Amino acid sequence: MPKLDFSTDDQAAIVARVRDYFLSEFELDVGRFEAEAMLEFFAKEIGAHFYNRGLYDAQAVITNQIDAINDAIYQLEQAPGV
């Protein structure tokens, strides 16, 4: 999995959400550096699973659209004159 490449604003927002989550769920005040390290860890360890699932979901959408197009083309076919 490639290194995270979030904008500075996006990374700050994600880190803030991680910190808020740990504070509200576990009453644990996590610092910015710790939250950044957790983000990097989770991205490295499980990020590929989420990425691959996203690819699988996108492929399913495209497959459904292709099937719909094929059906529409089939409906346009005309019977040859006999």
C-alpha cells in the first residue's frame, strides 16, 4: 500500500476525528503525533482491505451498467425481413 497522500487539511481533519473518537469512546486523550501514528498503522495494516473492497464495489457497479447497456442494445435489434 502506498504511503498516505492526504492534503494537509484532510490529514488534520482525520487526525482530529481519531483524537475525538478516543476521547469520547475511551476517555483517552491521544496527542496529535500518536493519532498520526495510529492513522499510518491502520492504513498500512488494513488499508488494502478497504481499498480492495472499494475496487470490488466499483467493478460491480460497472458490470451492472454494462449489462444494462447490453440489454438496451439487444432491445434495439430488428428482425430481418423474411
